[in-house]
Amino acid sequence: MFKFASSSNLSSKSSSSSSEFSIPKPEPVQVLDNRIINLICEELQFETYMALDQQLRTSSHLAARQGLLSFGLSSKAFLEPALNVLWRILSSVDPLLSVLPETTIVEGKKMLVKQIAPKSWDRLRFYTSRVQTFDQRILSEKEESSIHTSVYARLGQIQPIFPALAEFHPTISISVSNSLMFFLSRTINMASLPAFFPRAKSSKDVEEGIDYGPSLSILAWKSPGIQTLYLESDARYSGFSASITCFHNLKSLRIVRLSHYDSDFINGIASLQKLSYLNLTLPDNTSFDVSDIQGGFPSLNTLRISGSPGEIHKILKLVSTSTLSELRLTCNLHSVWEENRTGMPDLTRCLDRFSSLAVLEVSSISEIDLNLFDAQFLWLLFSPILRSSHLRKLAYELPLFLTDQRTAEMAVAWPHIESLSLTSETWGEGIPPIESLRHFAEHCPRLESLEFPIRVNFVVDLKPPSPPPPTLFMHPLRNFRCILYDDVKSPAIVALHLYQIFPGLKWADGPGSGWSEVQSTLNAFHFLSKQDRQLLE
């Protein structure tokens, strides 16, 4: 006969059995840190930007953009960071038109004929609020012509098209039309007017007769907080001085050669109190009167200027002597050197005024005819630079006649030099012997890169010079380049000299043949030195 257990016994048995065979609770899912998600998306920033360039993009760029979109759609946690990167940079408003059902095509151009519905505005702001850069420098002419100009007014009729825009680089058509104001806002801190188009076939013909002065005035009115401004057209900017002084926070300014300069052009630039970087191209046949300018460029730290020596000298006299640390001069010299004897000495003599100068580059855009009688004058031009004792980088491309003694003077003058490049023309006895490099080893303990003319070949009938005694410390020089086009006939001797003077030298080359053998020998010296150290250990 069956005997049934009581309910209490059943419950006790069931509880004991459930405790023995209970299913373990799953571990809580670790949430991926938002910073890691952002880093993943940021890694694809460059590829997604290149995918916008229809001429240079590759299949990998397109795959990266599509992959980032798929990544964002795979989880709600990934969507916002992915969309922020995908929409951060635009080169056209075409992507915006693709999300609006009101977009129509009339005669091959996209237009907004119908009234934009409230839901469409919400959809539009969902994307436009993410755009930080509108850069049309990669835009092709075909892409630009596919958008009707009336679109910009429709998109910006309530507020700026991109309310959080930080960088703005428009085409010529936008820069000179009423469409410009629909892009401008107080959030913009970097702008071009217009953007430079390296692929443009005939931009000079297109810009002939254009005046960007009204556009610059509108830019100053709508976006006065701009800190970086590029004026990259050779057209006219009327009223330049009045407009440029409205950018009270301007720190960086680049101006190429303009077709017209107002009389107060320099006065307007010099009055900018916060300007720390200036890239300026001066005209060839225009002379500026700067006699009434006092205390100009109070904060200028970096100056890149191109023009005739006389006009460059006028600008340098205005610059504060205590703030300028980087100076790059491109002199438009006369092909006959005698014609340069008036402006060049004044220009080079004024360089020692700048006590804080750390970087100096001097070059020329002209071919110069020289002879041996110019040697002393060329050194007189160069010698004022020896008084700039705080130089860390020097690049000098003007012709120069050098000797061992002058090499020693250079080395003693610049104890803080880190990079020295003398790529100027020299000839005959103006080529120092290879032993002259020892002066840099003795007096320039921070020198890491050196371009210098040295004599790498020796008289056949004479015994090659003995290598100098080895440097007793590991000099930091790692790169050396001989600027002469002479072929190296004795690579082993040249390599031994270099190794004895600079025991840490890793790379040595030059435009002539034989330098690959010098490098191979230098590598062998380093290998043997490493073997010796290992044996001693």
C-alpha cells in the first residue's frame, strides 16, 4: 500500500534538492567604457574624412566609413559616438539634402522647392548639430555645381546651417555670394576666405575682378571670435584694415600675394594685439609707408614673410624684439648680385635685435649669378646671425663661402643649436675639410641634425688625412647630410672620420654617389662597437 508523505516533508525535500542542483546566476555584463567607444570611433576619423574626396578616396576609405556606420547601428551605446565622427566634417550640404524628403532635382541641380516640414527640421538639426568643420577644399567642380545656390538660404532661414561650426573653408562661389551669411556663427574659430583649391584649373581667371572686401566685412560681423584666418586669394580685399581690426581674438593670420593693397594694409595687421603667427607675402612693386606705426605686433611669436629685402626690413623694424622666437624669410633677390648690396645688409644686421630668436630660416626664390669676388660680402651678410646665441634651428640657403675658421666661429656662436642646415651654394676653397666637423662636436652638445658642405675627396698623390681623435662622449648627432654633389671616392675614410667625430651618428648621405658605401661602413662600425660592449659585459 502506498504511503504519501506530508506537505512539510515534500517542501523540505524539494528545497534541499533545489539547493543541490541550483543554476548559477550569470555574472553581470561589463559595460564598455564610453571613452573606449569614442577612441574606437576616433581611430576611423581620417578614413571617413578621405571617403568624402571623390578623387583620392580608395576602397579602404569607403569601407571604413561604412564600417563605422555599421558599428553605430549595432548598439544604442555606439550610435552617438559613431554619428559624431561621421558628421563631424562635411564638404557639401548634399548629405543633408539626402535626409530631407522635400529635396527635388531641377535641371540637374538639387533644390528645396517645397516648404520644410517641422519633422524634417528636427531630423535636420539632429545631424547639423554634429558638424564642426565645413571644408570644401576637397570638393570637385562637379559636386559643387550639383547644388542650387538657393538651398543655402532655405537651410539657414531660421538659424545658421551648422549651429556648432568651428572651421569654415568655403568655395569661391559661396565666399562672394549672399549664401555666406547662412553659414556664419559666433562658434567659428578658424576660417578661409576663400579656401585654397590645389586642383583648381583656372582659379586666377575665375577670381579676376572679384572683391572679397564685403565678404571679409560680413565675416568680421558674424564671426568676430575667429582666431585663425587664411586669406588665400590673390584678388582684392577692399576695406581690409577696417575689417581685420574687428577680429579682436585673432592669433594666426595667413595672407598670400594680393592684387591690391590699401595704404593702411600694414597698419591694420600691426594693430592686432593677440596676433602670434603671421604668414605674409609682400608685393614686388609696392612700397609701404610704416613711419607712423608705433608699437606694432606686440604679441608676434612666429613670422613667415616673403618679399624684397627692403620691404621685409621695414616690417621687421616694427616687430617687438622680445616676443619673436621663429622667423622664416624668403627674399625675392635680384638675379644680379650687385643689385642686392643695398637692401640685404640692413636686413641681416637687424636680426640680432631679436633676443629671443630660436628658429631662423633664410631662403631665396631667385637665381643668383656669383663670382669669387662676392665671397667676403656674402660672409658679411651672414656674420650678424652669429650674434643670435639662442638659436636652436637654423636653415640658410643663400650662397656662402666657408673655411675651417668660419666653421669654428659658427660652432662657438650657437651652443644651443639642435638643427643646422646650410644648403647654400659654395665653391673652390670655400669648402671646409671634413675635419672641420669636429668644431660642432666640441661646442654644440645638443646638435642632432646637420646639413653642411665638406670636402669628401682628397688629393690622389697625397696620403689621406688621419682621422681626428675620437670624441670622448656620445654626441647626440644622428643625421648628417653633405650638400655637395661630389662623388665619394674613399667611402671608408669618410665613414671613419664621421664615426670618430660623431660616434652616435646613425645616418649619413649626400647627393653624390658613394654615400651608400659610407652608410654601410658606418653600420659596420656600430655593429663592431656593439659586439665589443657585449664582450666587456
